[in-house]
Amino acid sequence: MNGIRRDFPLLGANPQLVYLDSACTSLKPAQVIDAETSYYTQLGACGGRSSHALGRKTTEKTEEARENVARFVGAEASGLVWTRNTTEGLNMVASGLDYSKRRKVVTSVMEHHAVLLPFMKLRDRGQIRLEIVGCESDGTVSAGRWAQAIDRETALVVTNSGTNTTGWKGNAREVAKIAHDSGALICIDGAQGVAHGRTDFRRDDFDFLCFSGHKMLGPTGIGALVSKRQLLDRLEPLMSGGGTVKAVSGGKIDPMNDQTRFEAGVQHYGGILGLAAACDYLKKIGMEKVEAHEKTLGMALRRELEAVDAVIYGPADAAGHSALYSFNLKGKPHDLALMLDRQGIAVRSGFFCAQPALEALGANDGAVRASCYVYNTVDEVNKFGEALRKLRQLY
Amino acid sequence: MVLCFIAFFVFAVMSIFSAKYRPLAKEGFRCVFRTLMMKPCDTGLDERIKADVVSAVLKYSPPLAKVINGHFAALSWLFVIITLASFAYTAVGVYNFYVYGNCDGPQAIGACILNDITGDYGRFSEPTDLIPPTALDGMAAGNASANVTIIEFGCFTCPYTKKAESTMKTLLQRYNGTIYYVFKPFPLPNHPYSQDAARAVLCAYRQNKSWELQDEIFRQQQVCSEEGALALKPLAQNAGLDMAAFNRCFDNNETGAELERYVQEGRDAHIYATPTFFINGKPLVGPKPIEEFEKAIAEAGG
């Protein structure tokens, strides 16, 4: 990981900054920024529509990016739909599936609001029956709990491949198998998982995978829904509009028969190129190295938190844990986050858009979250620990 | 949340001079508005202020930072109450200045600060700049050949001149025959009808009844400040003046030129407040305790 920090202009401009909020959004390397900018400086046209040279070039580059990003998560390009972010992908799955034969959707209390809310809305409209699986006291959700909830009535199971609350990497592969054994589909919230570990869509036998570019060094406003190709045909698009049809004539719609029927309107081409560059960047480092680095950082984080007797939410076992910890000292989490900020340390506080999860963990007033990524160092974690020790004197 | 009241005021004032404080002033306003609507403040401004304060103190004194952090709400209330009290105190001071020409009101020990006449604002603490007058004309009392001369520049509608009057009377009795007292009227333009009152007392002096009239004026000082000649004439009658002579003197402005001479003397002396005394040339500003006068008289050889 040596030299990586030099790639991040924001770190160069703020050498004293200790950025520990990557679970919210990651910093962007110059390579990603340049790739996104290149669309505006070198292409600037519409993809998939205009037949002039710049239009063709835009189509070519974005389709290359589709291949690239799909390969990064072990999927086929034909199953990858561009979205704005993970949330949009999850909403597309939630609203696009047919629940007439199987009405039940199973998810867990440890999920992000982006998972829970679309399905809670469907439940409130009477379109589905929603079962929310509980968690153990450490925030893990055992395979047994999933198996108990998933049955032959289950249409869809939704879980994450890494939580944004406890740092637990989850058991998505195991849950996928349980779902498939009951004939249900599995949709993975990969917002954290794709960014922090190797994801293999085919190997893990996922049906849907949603993730965001901005959490994995890519630009904001771009993400992807990855689906098994045949399942895309069963999914009703969330939006319709330009680019989603072959023809609209005689009052009839003739929709596109590939993933572009989900991509209504002109796309975020700059973001697409930036996301592909982020995948290249991470591939160049190697996801195994990313995981190993984060494991070291995670252990250092835990050590610092234990040294100040923080209440740590999540499993104690370092295995299967990313470099993300939610915790509390005495006092309000928001106050602590603000005071860490005054010491040059950026962390998140609150419920992290996962209030049911934090309440299940007993953090009824929220928590503070420190989350690392490839550009963080053990020295930075030590600085964080030093700041915590100082702030502990306040309580 | 209570801190937002202060933050709003402070940032609103600062945003007059710099646009960068305007978002903070808006946040403060929103917080104040929500608080008044009995809703919780949702701007986080107070939390950021707390973090700034506690973090700053933590660098120097962790125990103090701990106290502030633990009792921030109570300290905020205390701060707000002190601030509001100081606002109220300031408002009273401004009112007093407008009405009485000083910030402390009619009962306070101080002086009526000047002044449009000499332009010598803000030199209250530097009476050494005062230049003793050389002429001894004025409304005099006591022994003209005494060793000690007290010259007073005073305004009949100034509460501090009124306050000093009893001291002067006491000194004249106590140092009977050993001091010579000269009063030079110095009407302050920021006191309504001060000129009229001065002219009236000069007219009374012609009848050797200046003390009587000035006693009446001081007793009814507020009324004189509000009604001018309408109040002064009945007071002259109460003082036992020959009203025909007084009316002639007052209505014809017979003492106007004389008054202007005293005012010019005051200008030349750099008078900036009333009452101002010169005890054998040594200045004293304000109605000082009698002991100070006695000390000054003793130093002057009285």
C-alpha cells in the first residue's frame, strides 16, 4: 500500500486529515478523477444514440466500462445495469419483481434503510409479506435464523455482503444457498462488500447485486445493478424513457430486449468511466491485498477502542470483520464525532441509515463509526486512538 | 439550543460586515425560531459551538474541559442570562444617556457628560486637560478675599449638578468666611431647557435670590426639563422673586449675553462634564464626596 496516498489529491491538500469515514463515501484517486473528467474533455456526447464519431466513441467507452465493472464483480456485462447508486438498484429489484406467485420477502434487521424501506413500503401497500430476521447480540445473523424464515412462499431474500454498522462481512454466500434451496431469489446489498473484498457474482450464485461507485473509490452518482441475464427479463423497469425502447409507434411500445431498457435517459457517462477506473485501480492493488490491509487496520482500530473502554458494537472476532467499527464512549455520539473533527479526525455519527440495526444492538441514541480504506495507515489509527484517549478525559 | 439566541445575535451583527457569517446567522435564526415554536433545534449549531469550546479548552486544561462538557447546558443558560442582563443594563444606560445625558441615571455618582460645546468627548478620566478659568465673575457666595476659591461650572438641569448643590451649601457653612464660591452656568445642549433655566437663575441672581430659585429648579428638575419656561416662572414665584422684574429679565433675554460669556469660559476651560469644580485651580469633575472637597480645600490652604 506504499505510495497509495499520493494518488489522492484530497489527502495531499489536507496532510493532517485522518479520514475515517470511508463507509459513508471513499476518497477518490486522481486516476478516477481524470477518467471522469476525460468524458467531459474528450467525449462529451450521448452514448447509444448519436451516430457521429463522438457519440460512437462514447458508446464504445461506456460499453468497455460495463465489461470492466462486470468483470470486477465476476458477472457478465449483459447483466449489468447502470444505476445512480446501491439504493436505486435495490429499489429496481424491489419494485420490479412479480410477487403474485410468492409474496414473501425476507431480510434482516441489520440491513441499511436502502434495503428495508422499499420493501416496508411494499408491505404497507399490501403487495408483499415482509419478514425481518433478528440478529444475535453481536449483530451477526446466523444461517439458522435465515433458514428458519425462508420457506417455499419466499420470493426474495435480501441481505448485505458487509454491514455498514458493525463491519461484519456477513454470510451472503450461505444465505444465497438457503434461498435457492427454497426456490427464492437472492439480492445482495453490496455497497460495503464490493468495495472491501473480492466479490464473485457467479461463484457465489447471487441473483442480484447492487453497489455504488462512490464507496469504492469511484465517483458519486454512479452504481450498478448486476443480475443474472435471464432474471433481467423478469424485472419490470423502475423508469421508462429515452433509450429504453426500440420504437414507440402506433400507440405501442417496443422495448429494448437488453439491459438498456432499464437505463432511461442520458446516462452519467463521466461517472461510468470513473467507476471503471476505480475498478482498475482496485484490481491493480489486488482485492486480496485490500482485505489484508483492512484486516490490519481493523485490528488496530479494535485495539484503540478497547484501550479507552469504548462500547463496541459487533462481533469480537476479527475474522470476517472489515476495518469498520461502531462504538460509543460516554456522552452523545454526535458530540464525540464533532470533537474528533476538531482534532482533524473525520468519523460518522448517528444511525448510519440503519436505525433498526443500531437499536437492535442497543445503541438507541446512535453511535460513532470509524471506517478505513486502502489509503489509511496504522499511524492514522494510532492518532485516532490518541484523540480518543484525550477525549475520554471529558467523561 | 439556548446558546443559539446568543449565536443568532452575534452572527447577525457580524454578518453585517462579512457575508461568511450569514449562513451561521440564518442557522441561529432557524434555531431561535424553532425554539420559540417549542420545537427542537435541528441545525446542530449549538453542538458545533460546544465542540469548538470544549476542544479549545481541552488543549489547555482537561479538567476544565470536563466541567464545561458535563455542564454545558447549565453554563449556556448562565451565559445567556448574563448576556441578556448586560443587554438590559446597556439599554438602561442608553436610555439614561438620552434622558439625563449620562449612562448611570439621575441618582448615580458621576457627571453629565458633554458635549457639543467644547467637543471634548471621552476625556472623562483626564481632568488634567482642564484649564482653570481666571475670571471670578459668576454667581458668588462666601468671602471674596478668602484664600480658597471654588469655581463651579454647572447645569441646572443636570442631575449631578443638583447632587453637588447640597455639598456646596455644606462647605459654605463649614468653611464660613474661609472660602469663596463662584457658580458659572454651563447649560448642556443635550439637556432640554438648560439654557432657559440658566438664564432664569441669572435673572434671580440680579434679585440676590439665585439660591432660592436654583433650589426650586433642582426640586422640580424633571418638570423643568420637560416644560421649560412654563415651569420656570411658577418656580420663580415660589422662590419669592419680584415677578415683574423677573419676567422682564427673562422674557427680554437680558442675561443671554452674560450666559454666553460663561459658556465661552467653559469652552476655554475645556469643560467636558458638569459639574466641574476648580479649587484654587485644581479640577474635580462630578459630585465627589465631600471628603474630597475638604481634602482639596486643605491642600489649597483653607
